[in-house]
Amino acid sequence: MKQDSFIGCHPIKENQYMVSYHTVTADDSFHWAQPKNSAVQLSAAITACARIYMHPFISRDDCYYTDTDSIVLANPLPDNIISSKVVGLFELEEKIKEGFFLAPKAYGYISEEDTDVIKFKGAAKHLVDLPWFREQLANPSRRMQVKIKNQFKVDWDNLTVGVKEYDYSLGIKLNSKRITQPDGETLPIEVNDMCWVDHNIGKAVAKSLMKKLMKLQTTNQILNEKLSQKEREREKRMDGVIVEERKKGEYLGINIETTLTEERTQLDKEESGVTKTDFKKPDT
């Protein structure tokens, strides 16, 4: 039984369980998948709108970190775009004394209240602290081999849950959303800002391309007409040759038939002469 086909089990008595699972009932080779209730187009539209709104802020030179709807800046924002109550404005969460922003979901900082904040995704996040961030900033490609314990490892063969220890490579994924500089600093990946482009230029380019397209379509139509005309002329020539051959064949057939008729008439005459000679009465 596959792991993803298991639903649950209930003990009936000692060493006996009632197991619930689903199976593939179709005849095809595709594995059954539970239907999902999701609308990807909505999440894509929301994310796109958020990127458009955040772009003026994440493209700043003093932007150290960004994640969807949050930013870490070296300089404060204007007061008119900061509010903890108005929807759509930024909220000032903390002021940072020292921070290390290495990768998405991998940063740590010390607030002005001397509070350590650590954010790190992965199985080894409990082994990460500010000294680790300092060492990792000095050598971003560094990886450490550590031991990780899974406190809830399911054994599907024996239907048991236990603790399992395994090796884990602790590090960060580089250059996925930010570019590491030679001095160790990181900058957001460059985004081409096209807001300065004059839209009239784009319209002129589109109009020019449309004219070229119409010209190509006209040329293509003329070539197709010429090709069709050539095909019709070739078919006419072929039809003329066939008709001429047919007439020639008919003419030859008439001559052959006439010759055969004349030869048959001559033979008939000769046979008649022979018959008359054979039955001629003798002189008395």
C-alpha cells in the first residue's frame, strides 16, 4: 500500500486494526489524486499587483531585504505612507541596530530593544543564531554537516511513529532572489524599470510593425495568386497533351481499321475466284 493511499486506522482488538485507504479504480495507469479546490489565477493576480506596488521600494539602493509585502530599509519612509490602521500603507514594526539578511526567509537582527530576532526556514532552524549569521556572511557558500532529529517520523510499514536522526547540510541558497556582491553585501536582482518609456514611441513602433505586416501579407497574396496561375497553366498544358494524344490515337485507329477492311475485301475476292474456278463445268 502506498503512503499517499493511507487514510487512517482504528484498533479493534490486540494486534488487529481497521485500516482505511483509497485505491485507483480506473483502468488507466495514472495515479488517483484528490481533487483540489484552488484558483491559481487569483493568487497570481494578487502577487502581480503586490510586486507592482512594492517595486518603487524594493528598487531603492538602501533596500536590504524584501519579502512579499515587507521591506528593510536603511532610511525611513515618509510619514504619509506609514500607518498601523490604514489598509494599504506600511506599518513600522521595528528599528534595527544590527542585522544580517542573507537570503529569503534567512535573516537575523538585533532590535533597538536588544531583542534577537531569527528567521530561518529548514529542518535545522533551531541550530541557527546570530553568530552563525555573522560567520555565514563572511563565507556565504559555507555549509555545515549537522545532526537532525525528526521527532515525528512515521513508519508506514509497521504503522508506528518514532524519533529518527539523520545528517543535514546547513547553509543558504545563494542568488535565488538577491545577488551577492564581492564585499559580501547583497542587492536585489536588477529589475528593468520601464516607467520612463514614452508610450507614444511604443505606439509608433507598433504602427510601423503593422505596416510591415500588411505589406508582407499583400506580397504573400500576390505570390499565391501567381502560383495558382502557374498551376492552372500547367494543368491546361497537360490537358492539351492528353487531348492531342487521344485524337492521334483515334486517327491511328481509323487508319488501321480501314486497312484491315481493305485487306479483308481483297481476301474475299480471291476466295470467290477460287470457288468459281473449282466448280467450272468441263467442256463436252
